[in-house]
Amino acid sequence: MDRGTYCLILRNRRCGVKVGAIGAISFPEGWTVYVGSAQGVGGLSRVKRHIRVACEGIGAPRWHIDYLLDHPAFSLVAVACAVTADRESECTIARRIGGVPVPGFGCSDCRCFSHLFYFTSNPEKAVISTFSSLGLSASIKTINKF
């Protein structure tokens, strides 16, 4: 499977979520975008795992995003993916995506401030625009309606 960078678009109700070592995070009602990379052996098949977690649940969370995907207040709405050759694309997208960053989320393996961003309205156009601004052609798949 191709390697690349992806964005998970989630819609959520107002809630609080305990996220591993980060601790409790309060989320107002709205939308969140998680920026991730799939540069490992399985490539973008990692996105399939995220969809499974959102639809079927999991046992113990492995990544920060698992806490949201498995939480009843969050619903995975869409996934945007692009084939990229390097891990730096993930951090570049995270710096450009906009929204309000959730400090320390999803970026324990890099120096970014965050890889999770809050939006008051559907961020799908912002996600596509960010990929396009980097010359990346993103495919978007609708997952679920909230």
C-alpha cells in the first residue's frame, strides 16, 4: 500500500476526554482535524485501522487519536489522504491547516505544537486547500454522518 499523509475529520459534541499522558482535554462542540502520517510498512492502511476504531471500538488505545475515535461524543466524518514520500509533509500540513491547536496532541514523535486542530464549522475545504497548497492531490472519503 502507498505511503502518505492523511487528515481525519471528526465532528463532536461538547465533552471532556482523558487522553493518556496528556490528561483531560475539554472540547467544545464543533469539528476536529487530526493530521497523521503513514510512512511505515503498512502505508495508508493505517487509515483503515482508524476507521475500524471509529466504527467498532478498540481495547487499549495505542495512539492519542484512538481516545477520540473511540469516544461516544466524537464521530469520524471523513478522511483525506495523499501519497507523500516523506514524513515532513505531516508536519507541514499541521503547521498550515489552521484551526485552534490542541497542545501536545499527536505530536510526541516530532517538534510540532500539535497535530489536532479544533474548528467551529466543517473544515473539509480547509483540509483540501492545505493539501492543494502543497501540490498534493488528496482523495477524500466520507465515512459517517453525525
